[in-house]
Amino acid sequence: MDLVLELKNNASKLLLAIMESRHDSENAERILYNMRPKELVEVIKKAYMQGEVEFEDGENGEEGAASPRNVGHNIYILAHQLARHNKELQSMLKPGGQVDGDAALGFYAKHTAQIEIVRQDRTMEQIVFPVPSICEFLTKESKLRIYYTTERDEQGSKINDFFLRSEDLFNEMNWQKKLRAQPVLYWCARNMSFWSSISFNLAVLMNLLVAFFYPFRGVRGGTLEPHWSGLLWTAMLVSLAIVVALPKPHGVRALIASTILRLIFSVGLQPTLFLLGAFNVCNKIIFLMSFVGNCGTFTRGYRAMVLDVEFLYHLLYLLICAMGLFVHEFFYSLLLFDLVYREETLLNVIKSVTRNGRSIILTAVLALILVYLFSIVGYLFFKDDFILEVDRLPNDTALPDAGESLASEFLHSDVCRGETGENCSPTAPQEELPPAEETEQDQEHTCETLLMCIVTVLSHGLRSGGGVGDVLRKPSKEEPLFAARVIYDLLFFFMVIIIVLNLIFGVIIDTFADLRSEKQKKEEILKTTCFICGLERDKFDNKTVTFEEHIQEEHNMWHYLCFIVLVKVKDSTEYTGPESYVAEMIKERNLDWFPRMRAMSLVSSDSEGEQNELRNLQEKLESTMKLVTNLSGQLSELKDQMTEQRKQKQRIGLLGHPPHMNVNPQQPA
């Protein structure tokens, strides 16, 4: 049996070599003349049934091994190429009614891909090749990331960025293959989005508890009345039964909510918050394990790990979770910024400020210069107008103590523990705001020094809708500097408030609008443009191939990635002609083998149209030639008839001349 398989394998390779780079049907007709399509399909099905192992692993260079399924795959590729010239074979390669046949043809169709390349003479060629098994380890997340984030170059092509990322994708495939050998890490990596969702929901829940109940006074364990306690137990058990019977998201949320309420009224609010924080830290550690396992961060070296912004972000997230657990609950508020990371719209809001940060900073510097100049003018001429009302506390000496108590509370968590009674003694310092009637209103000069003038103009002038004039003393029209004060206020209002601040707002708004239009344009390009060749959807209107068929079958971006991987994993001595050509181009980092604004289906459609026109012209030419031939024949016949008539006339003339000479008899002498 091994010798028979080896013979079939060599025969299939020989026939594939004969069909290589041939566009005519001469060789295909010769092969199909000696091997009927039905027999060819039966050989493919039998080879699949004989195979006891999966498709051979291309990474180990075993594609030439004479395994039954590998031989069947070679014959399937041969049949796929022959089917272009035989409609019967083309229909037989489609899954039919037989279960075994459908399994065989479905398996080979799934592991077979085709692409179009541009050869050195600028002609296009279609390549059918087996998909390496390592390509199956490419994750859906990576596919979506590449599809949506690949950038276009100056010519509007995504091929350059896609080719640069192919090496990272190949390394990810190798890592994902190794990851399958570690079941625990693989399970964590497979549920990475689930761990991320849990972290965000826990962050929101803990911040709600902190916002509503901090400093946790009045909520102690065991303080719930019996009937309310029974109601909570009932709700928790009913939610658990619903989750077990019908595992729906709403049932899970109800179970979690009832469990947390039960914990709050059983052990207390702060222990519940501590348990949630500890669970969040453990969940984030599992997420980091899944992230590292999914991306293979540690395998890329420490430099790549340090430069990986996403990994550093999740590491910082874990650090903040730990600080909220062990230092103070207020650190949990920083976790809410994860919403910006998760939502692209909010990320664009941040980008609208940071993208043109240099322009915004320069405009802000201009505003500071103007504030500085107006402060100098105010210090020189309107020093007495900088009078502001201030509200003084009755006891100024209490301010440092209050500040120290707040800092001590934040750093040492000296808050009331409702469940233990800690820090809840009557002697504990109780800071209360003074009543409104006890506050004293006073006025003070805020421009005694130039620095205080700058601070006043910067703080009150920019925050006031009408500029610095809204907070200064209202001058009388009898004063000698009244006109100068009006000009001063108006200049500050127009130059700083109207022009400079609106310039900053305009830059931010325009940047946000540009980001939104870029997003819409990118989505439109993804929907209406081929990723590989760049042809638009309207080019395929009224053609034999639709745009969807073109991007799925002819120019599938993942088929090109699979072909690059095939060239990497295949033994160079087993290369075909096109594979050798592409391998050399990849080595030189030359992308000319990718089709650009070209497709064989469009070329064939155009050539078919030209052939139809030539065929019509040829038919007209043939009919004209027939007409000319008929006319020439008729002209020859007419010429022959005229010649014959001329000869007859001459013959008649010769025969009729003697009687004509004897017409007049001789006269007697």
C-alpha cells in the first residue's frame, strides 16, 4: 500500500508540474482524456477514507510524505485546476448527496486556498495550494485587529502594513500551537474577554458602594430585620435556581446582586468591599495570565514586553486594584478610566486633545503671554481696581488641623468601622462646615505684587464669561482712567476670551470631527474596497464575478497570509515555480507580486468582450469574403460568357465572309 501511495503521490506531483503556469486547455484535455472526471473524484474520496491521521503538519516539512489524505489533497488540487476546463468535473467537486463524499470534498475544500499573483513579466497567475495546518491557530481576535487597524500607505494600499505584520502573525500561530499543550493557560486565554468584563463590572460596583456609603457609617452586619433577611435569602435561592435551569445573563446579574446584598447585611459593608476588591485582584491576575498566554508576551523578550503598551496598561490596572485593596478605597475611582480604553468613541475624545497637542499647547502659550501683558498693564494702571470679595473662616488656625486630619484619614484609613466600632468614639475629631451665617465677608487687594496680578488675571479672568472686567471694581465715569479701563476690559474680552480660547476649542472640535470622518471613511473603504488589490465594488458591476465572491475567493487576505506561511514552512527543495518566485520576492521584501488594481476575473471578462467583438468582426469578414468570392465567380462567369460570345462572333464572321464575297456576280464581258 505504501508503494501505491508513493506512486500516486509522485504521479499527482508530476501532473501538477505539467499544469503549472499553463492557461490553455491542451494539457487539461489530454489528462481528462486518459482519466475520466468521475474516476478522479472517486480517487480523492478513497484517499480521504484511507487516511487515519489529520492533514499533515506543514511546519515539520512533511508535506511530501505519502499519507493517504496528503495524496488525496494533491489530487484534489489537480482536479481543482482541471475543473476550469471541464464543467462536469467542476460540478462533481461540489458536495453532493453522499455523506462520505461530502466529508472528503468538504475537508479538502476547507484546507485548500487560491490566490492571484503578478509574475515578473507583469502577467497574472492563479495559484491553488494546500493551507498549512499551523494557520488554523490564528485567533479571531487577531484577524479582527488586523482587518480593522491595518493602515494605508501613500498609494492607498494596505499591502505594505499587512506584509509587515505577517511575521508577527506567524509567530503568534507558533505560540498558539504551543499553548494548546497547556490546557489551563489555554482555557484562561480563551476566556480573556470574559475576565475583562468581570473586572470592569466589579470596578463599577465597588465605586457605587464607595460613592453611596463612604465613610461606611450605619451599615453593619446582622442589622437587617428577619423578614427582609428571609426575602434576600429567597431572592438569592430563586436566582440560583434560574441560573442553573436557564443560564441567562439577567439571571446571573440577579444572583450576583442578591449575593452581594446578603453579604453586606451579613458581614458588613466594608468586609464585603474588601472581598470584592480581593476577587477583583485575583480576576485581574487571571486576565494577565490569559493576556500573556494569548499574545506570548514573555516569548518576545523583555524589550518587547516593556514596549508593549497594552501589557503595561493591564499591569498598571492590577497595581491600582491592589492599592484600592490595601491602601485606600478611593483608588478604585481610577479604574473607571477603563471605560475610555473599552469604548472607541471616548478614545476619540481623548485623541481630539492629544492628536493636535502641539497646536493646543502653542495657543495656550499665546494665551499666557497675553495674560502676562494684561497683568503688567493692570499692575501699572489699575492696581486699585483689583479688589475681590473673599469669605474668611471664623477660626483660621483650624485650617492646618483640618488638612492634617483629612490627609491622615486618606493615608491611614482612620474612618468609622461600623461593624467593629473602631474610630467611632465620641472624642473622634468631627469636622463640620461652619454655618453660613458665621462666615465673614471681606475684601482684599489682589494686585499688590505682579505675581498676584498674574494669578488673579489667570484665575478669575479666564474663568469669567466677560473676562477680567467682571471681577474687578466697577469704575465711575468720573474717574480719569475710565476710558482706559473700558478699553482694557474690551481688549481682554476680545483677544483672550473670544479669539484665543475659541481657537483652542476650535482645534479640539475640528480634530474630533476629523477623527469621526476618518472612522466613517475607513468603514466605507472596508465595505467597498478590496483589501488586496484596492479595486472598488462598482468595478464588479455587471461582471461574471461579484465583489463578495472576489474578496472571498480570488483575493482573500487570509489566503495570502496562508501562502506566505506556506513559503516559510515548506522545504525550499519542494518549491513549485510560483512558490520559488514568491519566496525570492519575500526575501527581498518586494511586494510587486501582489496584484494592484488588477483581477484575473476582470481581465478575462474584458478579454471575453474583446474576443466576442473579434468573433463578430471575423464572422462579418467571412461573410464579406464569401460575397466577394461569389461576385468574383459571377464576374469570371460573365467574363467567360463575353469571351465565348466574342469567339462565336469571330467564328461566324470567318464562316460568313466567302458567301459575302460572291454576293455580286461577275459581269459578262
